[in-house]
Amino acid sequence: MTALTLSTAAASGLRADAIVVGVAKGAKGPVVAPGAEAVDKAYDGKLAAVLETLGASGGEGEVTKLPAPSGFKAPVVLAVGLGPVPEKDETYDAEALRRAAGAAARTLAGAKKAAFALPVEDSGDAGAIAEGALLGAYSFDAYKESAQDGKNGKAPLAEIALLGAKPRDKAFKAAVERALAVTEELNRARDLVNTPPNDLTPEAFAAVASAAAKEHGIKVQVLDEKALVKGGFGGILGVGAGSEAPPRLVKLSYTSSKADKHLAFVGKGITYDSGGISLKPAGHNETMKCDMAGAAAVFAAVVAAARLGLKVNVTGWLALAENMPSGSATRPGDVLRMYSGKTVEVLNTDAEGRLVLADAIAKASEETPDAIVDVATLTGAMMLALGNRTFGIMANDDAFRTSIHEVAEEVGEPSWPMPLPSDLRKGMDSATADIANMGERMGGGLVAGLFLQEFVGEGITWAHLDIAGPAFNEGGASGYTPKGGTGSAVRTLVRLAERTADGDLG
């Protein structure tokens, strides 16, 4: 785990493996960013010129290493691009700082200590840099022999010293403590998403959640297969029927004595999705260990809320199952009686996420929370619509959908509001059951949202986040985003809980 401290030390006298400075893209070439004045002075004010000679432009995420100037105890200066120089009277936005810090931390894998001398105008900047650096330093090496023997590969950057901050200032200390809590839980979510499905079964996931809940004073309840049968959770049981690893429904309850509001987060937790009898073709199932990323995000958000002591009650529901084909698996054409009492004709067993979510949403509705937000890697259709980096937001309340979009943008998670066209509902009509789990092919992501809306309790505000695109990064790492599990939606959920606690969401 990467350690982080606030430091008032001069860059020149700090013992570290590298000094990280910012460089921006100016109209006439690279421009040294605030925070690096001492380093620039040691280069006789010619750091920008040296960087330009080395090919640096200040573009976002660009990394350039050069020998540190004479008199510095650190041997290397690492210049990281911040993107365009801000307009007059403006400062670098938080996301630019996060991404730059993340790129630098990732580049410095294997180093013991690095000093970050990036622009810090206020505590918000310090928090953004801390967050980006801690997320960028992440790596998942649990299954690599090289990581175990320490002879090959590079360990994450061990320690970060954040320069230019105010260690004794309450706002700065709070910002860094928040960054530590959120990033540690987000990185735990990444670990879960990256864990192979032969090790992360529904039972194993429930055990991880239970251990963390007990550590942080969160009440936990785990419904095993017998309890699910007794409770009538037909959706969760139907999806898990084909697997030797039985399903689970986990309830995590964080409560505050000072809370006026109650949020319920519901996460899709398909620990492996083969598609079931409607088997996925080759090329589409190799990364399906990530189909529990929604549940991982919910789990992380609830624990983060507890660690931050937020004045809001937050309940997390993890709907966990493995979707496999076998003689006992649900078949296309089967009808499931859901927890709500509705019946669902299963036309495609690969549209399973909505079935486990429907049961969990109906159960969550019984507590009449002020709002329910479900998170799921639900549809390939949403990826086709929004790409690999943006999640879709649907809701039964336009103002709530707008609020979530604003929250997501605030924390640096690309998202986009999506509609729930009522005309698409007819496509899910069934001659046999109350509703089918499939509808029109065009607009499939919206159809899935409409299906889930059927199971929301009357009068309850609800939103659905389809994180199918950004939950798992199959491309190269960038900024603070690694290859593999990303922890998508964790920061959005935590910020939503914070704003609700502050009374900003009604």
C-alpha cells in the first residue's frame, strides 16, 4: 500500500528517488507549472527550454525524465504534462491534476519515494493530487510469481510526499484523509474485479464483504441459497441455478446517528458470466470476471462512507451469482417468479444481470429509502452508445438524473444522461408472464433500464448506472486508470452520499 504524507520540505533537500513537477502546453511551447519554481530556478530558469529540447510539449499525460540539477538530493526530475495552460485568473482543474499525478505515480513504479511538486492552490488541489497519485500507483500482482519473490517486476511506488500543502491545516489534512479512504476502497474494488472467478465465487465475495463490514462497524447480513429459496428470490436463484457455486445476497448497512437521509445502493455481482444456456461466443467471455464490478463499486462506496463518518444512512445490496450452463440451469422460455411477486419470462439467459438486480431493488424498496441507485455492467448496447470510458445514467426523476451526472463530472467520471422511452416497454410484453427479460434490440441499454424500473417501489426515486464500458479497461493504462478493473462509479457514489449528507440533494 502506497503511503502519503504532506511535506513543507524544499524540493532540493528532500531525499527521494524523484521530484515530480508539472508542465503545461503553452501557445509557444511548454510552460513550467506552479509548484516547480525551485526546480526551475535550479535550472537557471531554463527548465521549459530543456524539456522542449527533449521533445516535451506539456500535453496531458506526457512524461519526461531528466537528471536533477546539482545540489538536489533526488537524482531525477520527472515532468508530467497537465494539458493546456489555464486561462487568465483560472487554475488547473482537479481532473487534470488527478491524471497528471496518476501518470507520474505509475511511471515511478519500483521507486521507494517521490516528491510531488504539482500546482496546489487549495486543499481541493491537494486532495486531487493525492487521489490521482494513489490510484495511479495501483497494481494487481497477486497471481504473479515475480511479485511474490521480488526479483522481477516492479512494486508500486512506496511513498508519496506532497509538497506545497499545509500539513497542519485542517482542510488540507481532511482532503488527504478523504483521498486515502476513498482510494483504498476503490483499489479494493479493483482487486475484486481483477480476481479470477475460480477464486471469487459469490460465497468468497460475501466473505470479503463481511470481513470489511465487521472491521468498519457496518452491519452485515448474508442470505445463502437456503435463505434465498425461503425468501422467494427467484431472479437471483434462477441466474445461479446452473452453477456449482451457489448465489448470495449481501446487505451492508452503515448508519449514522446524525443522518436525515437514507440511500440504497444496489450492485450487480455476477462473479462470472458465461451467458448461461444462451452461451456467449468465443471472444466475448474472456473478461467476464468483471461482471461483478457494480457490486464491487457498491461495496467500496459503503465502506468508504463508513470510514468517512458521513451523516447519511447508506445500505448496500450485493446481488451475487455465477451464470453458468448445466443441466440445472435456467432455460430460455422458463418463467421465474421474482421476489416482488412479478413473473418474468426468460428469453435470453445472457440478460441475467437485470434479474438479480430486480430482486435486490425490490428488497431494497421495502425500506423506503430516499433514493435507490443501482450500478451494473449491464449491456453491450450502452458500450455501443457511449464507448469504453463513459457510463450511462437513467432515472425515474430527471432532477435526480441531472444531480448524479453533475456529481460524476465533479469527481472526474465521464457519464451521460440517457432517456427511458416509454414506447420501448411494449417490446417486453410476454404472452406467458408479466414481463419478458428482453425487448427490442435497438436501444437495448434503455430497455434494460425500463425493465429495472418495473421493480422499484412506488414513490421511490431511483437511478440506474450502466458501467459496462468503463468498468474494465482492456486497453493501455492512462492517467490514474490502470489496465483491468478500474473501480468505475465508486467515486460517484461516495460523492453522492457526501452531498446527500450535506443536504445538497434535497
